[in-house]
Amino acid sequence: MEIKLKNLTKVFPGNPKKHIRDTVAVNNLNIDIPDGQLVGLLGPSGCGKSTTLYMLSGLQLPTSGEVWFGDEEVTNLSPEKRGIGLVFQNYALYPHMTIYKNVEFPLTNLKVEVPLVCFYDYVITYTYKMEKDDNVEGIKRSIITLLSKVGFDKKQYKLTIEDKDGILNIIINLYSVNEKNYDLFDKNFGRIIKVASKDAKKTQASDALYDVTIRGTYGENVADEVGETKALKAKLHDFKKNLSEVKVYNDLKGVTNYLVIINKVTDKEIDAIKAQLTSLNLKVVTFKKDVAVTYRKLNKVERSDIVHDVARLVQIEEYLERKPSQLSGGQQQRVAIARALVKKPKVLLLDEPLSNLDARLRLQTREEIRRIQHNTGITTVFVTHDQEEAMSICDLIVVMKNGIQQQIDAPQKVYNDPKNLFVAQFLGNPPINVFNGKIKGKGVFIGDECIYKTKKDIKDQDVYVAIRPEGFTLNKDKDTKNTLTGDAEMIQVLGRDLSIIVNNPECLKPNFKVIITNESDAIKGKVSLVVKPNKLFVFDKTTEERIYLD
Amino acid sequence: MKEYINFTKENTLENNIVLVIKEGNKSVELLKRADKARKIVSMIIVYILLAIMALVVIFPFYWMLITSLKNNNEILSSTQTFFPSVVMWSNYVYVFQVFDFFTYMGNTIVVAIFSTIGTLITTIFAAFAFARLNFKGREALFAVFLMTMMIPGEMMVISNYITVASFGWIGENATRMDAYLAMIIPFWVSVFYIYLLRQNFKQIPNELYLASKVDGKSDWNFLWHVMVPLAAPTLISIAILKFMGTWNSYVWPNLVTTKSEFRLISNGLRGSSFTDPEAGRIEYGYQMAATVLVTVPLFLLFIFFRKYIMRGVGRAGIKG
Amino acid sequence: MLNIFKKRTTSKKYASELTFESARYGELKVGHNDKANVDVEVVSRHKVDPEYRVGGVLDQEQRNNWKAWLYLAPVLILMAVFLIYPLIDTIIIAFMRNYNYVKGTFDGFTFDNFGAILGLTTINGATETRVVQYALPNTFILVFITVPVSIAIALIISVLLNSIKFLQKIFQVVFFLPYVTNTIAIGMVFSVIFDSNGLINYIFNLGDFKWIYGASRAVAMIPLCLYIVWSALPFKILILLSGLQGIDKQYYDAAKIDSTPKWKVLTKITIPALSPQILYLMVTSFIGAFKEYASIVGLFGQAGTTQGSYELYTIVYYIYDNLNTNTSFAAAAAVLLFCIILVFTFFQLRVSKKRVYY
Amino acid sequence: MKKKMLCLMSLAGIAMVLASCGGTNKPTTGNDTTGILKTPTTITLWSITGQNNRPQLESYITAFKEIEPNITINNVYQSGSYNDLEGMVSKGFLGDNYPDIVQGYPDNVANYIDYGKAVKLDDYINNTEYGWNEFDKSDIIAAFQDEGKEYTVSGTYSVPYSKSTEEMFYNADVLIGLDLSKQDKEINGGAPLNAAYFDTLTWDELFDHLCPAIEAYNATLPTDQKILKTDQAYHSIFAYDSDDNLFITLAKQYGYGYTSVVNGAGSVDFNNDGMKSVMKRFKTAYDKGYFLTKGSAGGNYTNTYFTLQNTLFSVGSTGGVKYQFDAAHPMNVGVARIPQADTKSPWTINQGPSLCILDHNGDENRKLASWLFYKYMTNTTNSLDWAINSGYMGIRNSNYESDEYKEATSIEGKQEKTLDILMAKSASYLPKITPNMYVSPAFKGSSQCRTQVGGLFTAVLTSDGTDATINDLFSKAESTAKLAL
């Protein structure tokens, strides 16, 4: 499902008595999250990313602004009604329930939609010749399992098995079942035993039921709306039980309209209603007919199926009988995801799900989240303060600071094309090197050294110059222009790479870091570095906004 | 047993079900409205329920108050009145006149404070030993402690009386100090509070204990500088509950004090002065006025320390 | 605590997990069933409570030994004098014939006291029927009615109280009120309220229905239970409310996200989360309720609804009544009660092991 | 928090100071040559004395100090019931924490005797130097003297102090001058009712003649002038406050057994056919609405109903006369002897606590001091003062004959329909009762017997009244009573 945040603002009120100011946690946030994407909310702590997530979930209500799920505005809808999955930072697994119970718990609150189509009674007689290691009890149990897996509850079937010298007569009575379910059952029955013969009798048990909305106009104009409504209701008295709304009203044009909503009626009854309306000289303008639905709870077998499916997906099947305290952090984390997924939410929200894990598990789990999200295609919003995490698995990253969204883009884009100094600084490890610099005559200067020449006409000004650590190469050719020189203080071997700590007076920090491949032979002392243009960003000194050089 | 059907992933039954929240077919607008309505209605119901129960709880107090302001005839009359027809402040005046209020109050406060302090000290030591130190028979000893809670207190009175008497704390020659000792010392042990505090001590992370060991602190130092401050809320509530208990105690102090000037307030106020010995009838107005006077200080104490009591008592239930 | 249990699981487990299990529980029996799955049977003599396995402290064991006794010394001395000695004394007296505590005389040792109070042997040519007929059943009735009811009501009140913000503190104070009063005075107030021309009959228009004086045993139990519940509420509310305030809010958020109806939140999350507090209250209030008698004095002024009747006897009332004149019988009853409470508490703790989540 | 703690601590300090300022009893030292007892002796008196009577008691103590300067009396007012007091004394035996003189009912004294602590007083009574002289012995009402001897062992163990008995109070406004000759010619020989008639009322007369006649008379009255308030929940013609007293008194009056002392132990005798038939009689009267007791009146004192005029007669203790009158419903109340089985040998109960002297390891000085104080506080002057001021009976015949008493109890000049006049009537009636008072023996378990017969009376009245039920109730009460022996 697509999620839209429109001008979302959250203010936590302060307490004037105790001189605590109001806190603006989220300020005028606008984000569009496309369907099926994994979106990371990234920012330092206190930037409002968790608050945003909680407003998405409904656990916190925004001060102003709107939240849209698809084309429905859900801003103030309580979380119970949103049908979302949320993974808490500390997982919030119920400590007193086993993993199975934890995962099953959401399912016990949900209902299954049962369309009220035409129902039938069946009497199915199978005959089956017993084979060598067959046993009647086992067959019986398998049939019962199948029956409940199809979704029949105990009242809906009766199973009798007669054993006549190795020939089994299996008689199954099904009461008021959906044709589709019967087919499903029949198709799968073959997987239990290969029957010798089958005889199915089908009788209709009930008619299909529909919800009907009829709108139309009166022939003449009516003055007394209330009276006429009552009169119409009286006319439709036969359907009193099913009537959900009857209204007669004059619209702005002075035309008298009527509206009749009737629930759970058969085709025959619909005809009768139509006839009734016609007899009253009422014109039918729109006629909407939907299959009526009713709701039922999931039965135990169904729940177990779903739990096992999800458990398999997140690979926690072995632990189902344990208590949360008996699991490691990573396992608990997967349980939490399973619990969120089990109800097949349209939106999955994760609040810093990896922060409690150790480094290795974190790596492993984030891949897993990616995989699960990929497999299920659920729109997922993911809160983290770890830029690496966000970069590695997200389709889209939202960088936030002080409640204000800084940039929304694909991870690569955010890294390679930061919109402002904050984004540039927040992403990347080691962090980006920032220098005091200036633009003078289309040249980007750090100190007196011009490191880049642009063609664009940019007015001369003081700027911040930011260069990614990997954005340097050693200048072997002494004549090359556009270099940055400094005093290499220390050289660290990082395996594949080398890291050089270089002093430069213009750097905001005492020194800056350069990462180059270890094939280059770096030495301490004065170095001259060439800057890769695509790793160089220039930001306005006051607004810290990006100044695009090209 | 032969498996007839194998519901493994490859050929599982495709669950053709749609999971919905119950109100799945309603529009969001409708849900929001219903939500709001339900919230308001449920709040109203909650407040009404609470108010009813609060009334039930508070009514006897109201009755106590108005009874303390009624004259005896009105109290005994067969028609109940919800407000005294004549407000008898004189009941209170009488109670104050009859009693050496300040002596009783003084005795009560002394006894309450010293038995509270004593209890706190013994409780801290015992709880510390049970929670932190290891020794043979710890669990068995604790079980014995708990068992002493199961003997009705009435049964212990005789034995304790003999014991206290043999210490010379009661009797005709008992001094004020003796009387105080007799009222205070036997109540310096409370298994209930040891149990309560032990639970609390047990929750203090063991790392702190080890850390203090590393810092070269003795157990004694650790107890007073780490455990006690951390368990302060519980200690405060123990102190207050103990104080209240002493304040209301009646049977034992009545038994061991024989001079009226050594008595505690509840003995003084619940005495014969409110019964007409000639006819054996209770002067309810005076009695209730006295009860109100005993209750009010406790009530104020609770309001004053409510926060600490709430915090301290709540830890009682955590397992040890 | 000794806890013998067997756990049998069937799953496709691999060696690593089996060792994990075994480390936790002890002996393992591994077998195979015909589905080529592994049948694992875990047999254990005792479950190791992780609390007792905390490292470090154990090393101190020997060194702490004498110190521990030093810390316990004040309590032990006081307890030995004021609790253990009376306890033993009581048990001894229970086996003495005709113990006279003033004179300190008795006629030898006997088991008859127990028989006598239970009506198995006669006293002065009469049979003591009051213990079996009234005291024991009444004690159990009071215990099994007042404790669950008061805990349930306290739970409801504290859950409601916890769900509000406005006026919460005031309500808290109000619900604590019964804690600060004395039993006898409020008992009197209750007896006035339940008087035949009292408030209850007036409100419910019951004429001069007899609740207190002259009431039948069954009817008299109603005001009695109400009164006991009323006076038991504040402490329970206090404990439960602060227990509630200690529950992680995230569980409720999670339940909300899962569309859990309110009653289910209560039964599936709140109550299990409060189970330690509830157990604590159960154990202490069951012990308390077994010792009930002051409320009967407060409400009825005597052991029955009319003079000379013992319909509302409880075991402790019997003890109280006979303490001065028939000390041996009182002691026997006390020992009987002690045994009942002991057994009951033991079972309660055992059963609760499975139901309480820490 | 610290502040609060400090607060508490300082409070404690203040309390200490306050407490230590409290009364300090300086024992007097030094021998005095006046008085009988030459060595300084301190004795303790434990009593349950109402606020109103404390000044009297304290004045006797002060005055006694003048006479016997060597004796110091440590006067302690105890609280609760006399049985509570007994409990304290009994436990006090364990720790030498009990008084020399204690107030209590004979039932309590019986237990002190049982513990071997009560002092046999005969030697003191008969001592020529400080005992009772012949005048005293004849002056002190015989029934009261006898009471001190009604224990399982022979000898006197208690002496009278705050005694009371029972009187019948009637609504004189309605009853005096009431002419019932139309209803029953035999009543008062056909004459209108008068005080003399009530003085000689028998139970037979009451239930067989007077009550039916009053009922019949009441039927003739218009609705707004009824003398019987049959619309009230609790109403009757005659009401008796104490179920226990009534049972015991009836047993005495009719001569059936109640309890006795056999071989030095109590015996429960009340389960007999005679008492059963008497009970049935009263049950019948109760059913007819003639009769009510406290037990059968919802546990409420029947004198409340008397003052509300729901009953015409009320029997109550002379210690609680004030409850027979309510200023809110003033009426003229007459006083008479309680109804009798046989007017020739009338019996009325003798009740109220006495004093008992307790032994302290054979300390003769203390015993003597106690006796001397008792003797002093019940001498003619003090007993008269006590009789006039305390609301209890005078224990000496001379009290009633004295002019002060007569003056104090004279109805002359007292306003009609007041409590004062009723008190005077009641007090001045007492000499008529005193020669015919009885007491039942006290022994271990005697108080349980009282409780049981009282409960039995109530139970019979409120039962279905069949023989089987009554038998059952009797045997149950007997059995319970025996358990306490």
C-alpha cells in the first residue's frame, strides 16, 4: 500500500510552570512511500524518525497534518483499526507466552471474511480398499485435518467410516459449505488416499446473499422528507430485518431522491424490492449489488498453518515452544517480525529493529529483513540511526534532522548526491571531510589551493567544501593542477585500503582522512591529493544547502 | 504411524482466506467516529464505575464522621439520618477534655518511631543476609521465618507476656522506659517486611555487589552505601506501614501497660470512657469522635507520603 | 525446590540443540520414532533456577558464612524469643491435658485435645461440635470467597484507575482510606448500615430484612464478606496499581497494533504480567483470611448472629474464645490451623509455579 | 525527603519531652504512726469506672490517705468489659502485673479463685480490730454478703461494691387509673389499675389477665388513640431487657434448676422439664404480642421501645434507669417490682460487679491495706455518698433509711415527666426489693451458662415453638454450657 504523509507535524507540549518548552519532534513532514518499497527513516537520535513511525502506526497522533494509507485518510484512526505490523525496538514479545503463542496472538483477534455465496449440502461417499499398512484411525485423522484446513468447523461436517472387511465406506456429510471449499477439499482428498469410488450428492442449502444499494428519484417532488421516509420504510416492511438505511431527501436541484441500503438479501428478495419500488413509481437510477460477507474467527488449524508458514519464513520454527527469554536477541527479533507479518499487514513498520543486536547478527538480520520484505512485498518503513544499515537494505532513504526531512532518495543517490551539508556529513563512513573554502572565479578553493574548476556561473562566496574520504587520489604527477596538499601524519593499513590522516589548516577538524587503495605507495610527510569531482560537494556557508557545481 | 497427508510447503493448501479486522468493511470515516464515541463512552463508564466504588469505600467514613457529630439518641434511633440533626461538636470537646491527649500522643509517637527504627534495622540486616549472603540452611531458615506468619497472633500473646514479664518490663514497678520497651521490642521483627525487603534487595543487580567487591568495599559498606539507598522507597513504605500498625495496635499495649500515663492513643481512645459501665452501653458519638481523631493523623501521613508508599509497596510481588 | 518433571518433544532436532537442552535441564534420553524424527525425552530431577546460579557470589559462600549469621543475629534472637518460642510453646501446650497457664499446671501429655476440639471425644460429657460444624467450614468459606473476590475487585479498580489521568490521585487516596482505620470502629459502621432499619434495607427497599442480628448463617455471611473485602481492598489496590504502573507500555502498544480487544488485553497481557503480584497477594491474604476473626467481632460483636450462638465461629475465633479458659484446646486449634495453612500455602506455591511469570 | 525525615525526628523528640512530663506518682515514704497499718504499703486498684463516678472514687482515695497515711493507692482505670479486665488480670498473674483490688463479676472472681489468687476474706471480715462489726454485718444487705460466698469453695471471696438489681418500669400515663373491669372483672378486684397492683403482679396475672384485657381494651379505642402500637416492627405489652436475667430469675422464682455447685465444681441444671414449660409459656405470650426481650427485639434494648411507647412495661437494670426515659417522648413512668411466680416469695436478681482482693505472694500488708480501703470506701458515709451519686445501689440498709438518701430520692418538688423524678422513684423503690434478692453460684464456666440461657431464651421465642425444637435448643445450650466448665 502506498503511504503518504502530508505536512505531518508533532509537537510535544512543554510545561510552562516548570519552564519546559514545547518540543517540535516532527516538523511539516511530507513523504510519499510507494507501494511495496522498503523505506528507511534515517537520522540521529532525536530527529523525530521514531515519532514519525509511531504516527504512522497510530500509537501517537499528529498535532497537524495527515497520514494517508492508499486513498484513505487515517490520521486519527486508532492503531487497532489500521491493520499494520509493527516491530518494536525492544521487540515487546509477551514474556509469558511461548513463541508460538506470541506469533499466534494477532491471529486470534482477526476475522476471516466469508462471502455469503450460495451454500450447498453435500453427501460424499468414498469407498476405499485398505492397503497393507493402512489404519482407519490415521485415515480418519487425516480427513479431519484436511476438513479443518479447508476451513470447515466441527458443526459443518460429519464423518463416518464403515469398515467392511478391508473395504472402507467413508461417508462425509458437509452442511452449508461453499462450493469453492468443497472443490478444494475434493481436490486434496485424493492426496490422502486413492479411492476406489466416489459418489457426491449436492443439494442447495441456502441462496447467495447480497448487499444492495439502490438510489433513485421520485416522480414528483415531496415536501415532507421525514414523513415520506417513514412511508417508504413502511412499504418495505417485509425486509425490515435487512434494511440498513432508507432515506428520502430533496437535493439542491429540488429533485426528490431516495436511497435504500439492504443487507443480506437473496436474488428473489431483490426482485421483490425492485417490484415494490416500481409499484410506487420510483425510478431506479443506480443499483449496486455486492456479495454479502460475514465474518468468522480463524480456527485452530488455520492459525497453526499460518503461524508455521510465517515461522518458516523467518526461520524460527524450531523455537516455537520456547519462551522469549530463552532466545537470543536475533531470534527474538525474528519472532517480532513474524508476529508483525503473521496478520499479513499491508504496512510493516520497524523501529530500530537492529539496535539491540551485536555486529554480526545485525549484518545477518538486516539481510533477512530485506529478504522477507522482498518475498512478501509488504510496504515497509524502517527506522534507524545507522546509515550503513539504511544504505544497505533500503529502496529509499529519508534523512531527517530535528524533525525536518532533509532528503528523500535512493540510498546511492543520497550518498552520491547529498542535498545539504547535514546529509553529506551523516552518511558515509568514515565521515566526509569538510573544509572551509570559497568559490572564486568559478574555482573551488580550499585555502589557496583550487581543487576544482566549474563551468557554471556561481557567484564568489565563502563555502563549505566537503570531500568523501575515498574522493582522493595521490598525485604522482607533480604538475597536475587542482590538488590539495597537506601533511600526512599517519598511515593506517585497513586491509584492502589505506587510510591516510592528513593535516590541513582549512579542515574543520584538525585533520582529515583519505582512503586509497593499498596499491598506492603512501608516505608520511607532505602529500598532494587530487580530488575526484564526483566526490566533491560544495555547500552554502549559511544555509548549508548544496551548491551544484555542474 | 503412517502419514497420509504431507502438508509441506510445496503442496500446501493455498489459504484462500482474507484476514480482516472485524470492522473491515466499514469506511475509515465511520471507524473514526465510532472510535471517538467509544472512547468517550468508555471514559464515562470508567469514571462512573470508579465513582460508585469510591462512594462505597468512602461511605463508612462519612458515616463515621457524621456519627461522631451526633448525639447518642440520634445514633440509636431507629430512623437513620444522613446528617446530624444537631451537630455535636461537644463530642470532640468531651474527648479532648477526658483524655490527656498529649501524653497519649507523645507515648504513641515515641513507641511508633522507635519500633519503626528498630524494625527497619533488623529488617535491613535480615533481608541483606537472605538476599545477598550465602550460608548453609538459608532457604530452610527462611521457610521457618515464613511459617511463623501462619500461627495466629492471639496464640503468641501468653508466651510473650511471660517473656516480657520475666524481663521485668511489666508489673507494678515498671517504669516508663520499661513500658516503652515492652511495647516496642517484641515488634522489632516482622517477617512480612523482611520478605518484602528481601525481594527488593534481590532485584539490585549482582554486578553492583561485585563492583563494590572490586572496589574493596566491605559488605557492611555495600549494604549502607548501595543497597539501602537503592531500596529507599521500600524502606520508606515499610517505615510508614509499620508506623500505622503501631498507631492502631491495641491489644498488646493495653495488656502490658497498667498505668494510664504510659498508654497509647488507641488504648486511651477506645476505653471504657465511652461505655456506660452501669448499663454496659457504648456512647457511640464519643467513640466515633475518638476514632476520627486517631484516624486523621494516619490519613494525613498517607497523603504526605503517598508517592513513596506507592513506589515501595509495588515491588512486593516480584519474585525472589 | 525439588521439581521432578518430564518433558517430551518430538522434532527434527540436531545435535547442537540437544546439547543446549541438556545444559538447561539435565539428563536427556534420545530415541527415534518411525518417522526418522528424533524423540527427545528430557528427564530432570530439578530445574535450576537461574537466580541461584549467579556467578561470583557463590565463591564467597564460605567466607560469608559467619558474617551472614552476624547480620541475622538481631533478628534471630528477637525471633527466637518472640516468635519461635511461642510457636513451640503452642505446639507443646496443644499436647498437654488441661493446661492452666496461670498456674502452669497440666495433667500429663495427650493427643486428646485434637480429638476433643473435633468432637471425637467428649468434654465434660458434652461433644464439641462447633469446630467441625461452624469454625472449619466458616473459615474455608471466608477464605475462598473473600480472597478471590477482593483480588478481583482490586484488580478491576486498579485497572480502571490506571487507565485514567484526571482525578487519579484523588481516587488513589480515597481507595486507600480503609487502610488507616481500625477494624472495630468500621465494623460498627457496617453493622449500622446493615441494620434491619439501616441504609441497605432502605435503599433496596427490603423492609426489615435481617442482615446482622438474628440473620441466618448464610445471610450473615454477606455483610461479613463485604466488610472483609472492603477492608482488604486498599492494600491490594496499592500493590496491583503499582504493579500495573511497572508493566512495559510497549506490550500494550503491541496489543493495540494487533487489534486486541480490551478484555483480551486484560486477560492475556495484564493479568499474566501481574501474576507475581497476584501470587504475593494470594499467599499473604490467604494466610490472613485463615486467621479472620476481628471482623466478626467488629460486625456482630459475638460469634453468632444472636446471643449464645456460634454460627459465625472461625478457627481463630475459637482460639480467642478458649485461650484463657481452655488453653490446651486453643493451642490444639492453633496447631490445626497452622497445619491447614501450611499445606494450603505449599500447594498454592506449587500450583502457581506454572501460572506465574516473572 | 530528608526534610520530612527531619520533621518526623523532631516530632519524636517533642513527644519524648511531652511523655516524660506526664504524671509522676511519687510514692510516699516514711512511717506514720496513725492508722492501723504501720508499714508503708502501696496497693493497686483496677476498676472500670465511668467518667461520672471517678470524682467520687478519687475523693474516697484522698480521704483514705488521711486515715491510713501508710497506704498509697495506685488507682488505675481500665477499659473494655469486665471480661476483658479479667483477661488482663489473668495474664497479669504471669508477670506479677495485677492489682490488689479488682472489680469484677462473680464469674470473674470464680476464675481468680480457680487460679488460687483470690483472697479469702472471712478473717478480715470477722477480725475484731478492723473487721465488720455486728452493725456492719446486719447493715450490709444480706443478699450482697451472700453473693461473696456463692463460689465453689466455702468462704467469702468478694465484697459488694457497684451493685444493681432489676425493676419494672411502666407507662403510668396509660396504665394508672386504667379501668379494665369491662374486659376482665378480676383485674385488681374490678378497680382501676394502681401502683399497688403492679407491685404484686405475677406472671400468671400478667399473661392470663392483664395482657388479654389490655389487648381487648386497645381494640375498643379509635385508631389514633391506640395504646398498643401494633404497626411498629417491635412492639409488645411487656418487655424485658435481659434474656439471661429473665431465664435465671424465672428458674429461681419457679424453683427449677439453673446451675449449682456439686463437689466443688459447677453443674449445669437448666435443661429440665420445668424450665421448658416456663419457656413455652413465654413463647406463647411472645406469639400473642404480649412479650418481648432484647434478644427477640432485633438485639436492641427494649427500653428504647418503651420510651417510644411501643411497649407499656419494661424491665431493666437499676443502673440504667436513665435509658427508661427519653426527653423527646416524655411520660410519667411508674416503678414496681418485676413480676413474680409467687408474690409470697418474690425474687429479683442481684447483679453488678463486686470487688475482689488478690494475693501477692502472701504479702499480708497488702491484703490488709486492700481490706482497709474496701472497708473505708463502703462505710456508711461513703456507701451513702456512692448510692446517691453513682447510680448504683446502696449496699447498706442504713443507706436507704438515711435522711440524705430519702431527701435525694424524694419526688417532692421534682417536675413530672422528667428523668429526675424517675430516678428518684427508682431509687426510693429499691428498699422494697433488697430483702428478696438472690444470686446464682459462680464457677468456672458460669458466664457461659448465662450466655447460653440468654441465647436459649431468644432462640425459643423466635423458634417455631414445637416440643422437638425446644428440646433440641435446650440440649444444645446445655451441651455448649458444659463445654466451658
